[in-house]
Amino acid sequence: MNLLIIVYILVLVIFALIAYAVMQIKLAGMNVKDFWDFVQANQVLESLYKVSKEYDEMTQKEQIVFLMEAEKVFSAFDKVPNILWEDEYQKYSKILEIYKDIKVLRWNKEVAISNK
């Protein structure tokens, strides 16, 4: 009987913490889905940052995948307040810089091919 009461109280505390977290996210002016997308995008940002150090050696397919993943990260980061990701700003700006470089490189190749 005592064990059942302890389990019930623990479950109640867990639900209360979840409700509190959701309330805080809503009070910050975000949707829970947007916040969850941001959390996942933050993980992708880490992997893109590691890959970005070697972007000169990327194949065409790797560049396309990098561009698509970077666009997802940018979209997720745009939906949350800047204060949440100011610690990740350096990585974000590095990914944005590489993204722009790859876009320009691919555009130059397309122009060169169309001019032939």
C-alpha cells in the first residue's frame, strides 16, 4: 500500500513538472513543437559544425545534404527567441558562412555550365 502511494506521488510530480515546462514554453511565446524542433536542430547543428570544418572536400551530394540540413537548422532556430541560442551563435554563424559559400560555389558552377 505504501509503495503504491509513493508511485502515485512520483507520477503526479512527473506530470506536474511536464506541465510546468510546457507552461514556461508557452509563456515564452513558443509552441512546444517549435521548441522540440529547436532541440533537435541543436543536435544537427553540432554535427554540421564538425562537417563544416572540411567542407572543401565535400562531394556534390554531400554539399546538397549539408545545404538541406542547414536550411532545417536555420528554420528551427528562426522560430525560437535569440536568447535561447546565443551560446550557439558562433557555430550558427559558421554554418551560415559555409552555407553561403557552398551556394555561391554551386551557383558559379551552374553559370559556367550554362555559358558553355
